[in-house]
Amino acid sequence: MSDCLFCKIVAGEVPATIVREGERVVAFRDINPQAPTHVLVIPKDHHPSVAELAAADVGLLGEVLGEAHRVAVDEGVDGTGYRVVFNTGAGAGQTVFHVHAHVLGGRGLNWPPG
């Protein structure tokens, strides 16, 4: 999609700090990190949400999740714990409508806090 920020990152039209890249999936650092490790993992193909990706290509969804784990390993947070989050829809906080998994770690992420 020509107006999709993440499609532009995939196409190399918008810069990003790429940490992993495969044939169908790419991972890059979030520009507004919410934890010491905050990496976004996206499919290169455009799917607006995780629900739509799951309906269209469950294998690609599996690749996104597998890549999220590899990011956690590379970032050294797999042993201490990490979170993988998909925001689905505006009401859940999704602001870029190209499915993306947030990989968060490097600090306590217990919920509820306290």
C-alpha cells in the first residue's frame, strides 16, 4: 500500500534500524520504545491486523511469531522474560494498520504493576 508507513520501510523508502530480516518478515527497532528492548516484527506483505493475517495466512503469522522469539534471543531477553503484543484495531491502540508484533523486554513487565 502506497500510504502505509511499514510498507515504505519494507520498500526501503523510510529508514529504520533493521535488526533481523528474512524472506517474508522483517524486524526493526520501535522509534518510541516502551522498554529497553522494543522491536517490531512485521510481515513484508501488507495485512491490516493480526486477525486479517490469521485469516489469510496462518503460516506467515507463525513466521512473525517465530521471528519475535529469535529477536528475544538476539536481544538477550529470552531468559529473563519478554512480551509479544499485537494491538488489533484503533480501540486497542493500533496506530499503524499493518500488522506488527511488539517484542518488549529488558525490564520488569509484570501486570498489574506493583
